[in-house]
Amino acid sequence: MIKGFKEFILRGNVIDLAVAVVIGAAFTAVVNAIVASIINPLIEIFWKADPDGKIGFTVQGLWGPVTFPISDLINAVIAFLAVAIVVYFVFVYPMNRIKERAAARAGITPAAEEPKLPTEQELLVQIRDLLDKQPRA
């Protein structure tokens, strides 16, 4: 059981995931600061904040005005994209390059890893040929 756990941990996927989660969590503070200090003021150029400080468009509802806080959505999208870009370019891309170099040193090519499977049409032709070779009753 310990051997299986050791192989699982040393496989690399768990370590990659742990690093991405930690860096993503730490980077969230930076992204939130950028959004609050740069993006929100840019949005305020086009939309005026309501008394609660929400930026978005206001619609008259049955019981008074309702503001759709579009800034919260924009903040979340920008934060997600920023974290995804950093995780990709700092962790995923370099790790893929390292794996490609290691595979090249070992003489493994991507084509050698995956055998070419026959298409559906080729399989149907093979089935037809096999059925034709069977004796008929």
C-alpha cells in the first residue's frame, strides 16, 4: 500500500496540481488588487456606481431600481483568465517542454507512443471479408 502511494505521489501529477493550487491562491491577491485599482476605475468611466458601490446597469423593478453588478462578473472573468494564463505559462508549458525533451532523449516519439487504430470503414471491410470467408449453411 505504501509503495502504491509513493508511486502515485512521485508520478508528478499530484505535485503539479499542488503547485498550481498554491501559486493560484497566492496570485489571486495580486489579481484582485489589479482589478480593484485599474479595471474597476476603467469600468466606472462608462457606468456610474449605485449608492451601494455596485457598478452596472440599473433597471426599474416592481419595488424600485435594481442594479445588475456587471463589475463583479468582469472582475471574476479577469481574475480567472489572469490565473489561468500564469499557471499555463509558468507551470504547464515548461513542464510539457521538459517532458518532450526527456522523451526525445529516451528516443520516444509521439507517433511511437500511440499506435494508429483502424478507421470504422476499415473495420467494417475486415468484418465483411471475414463473413465472406465463413462457410454458408
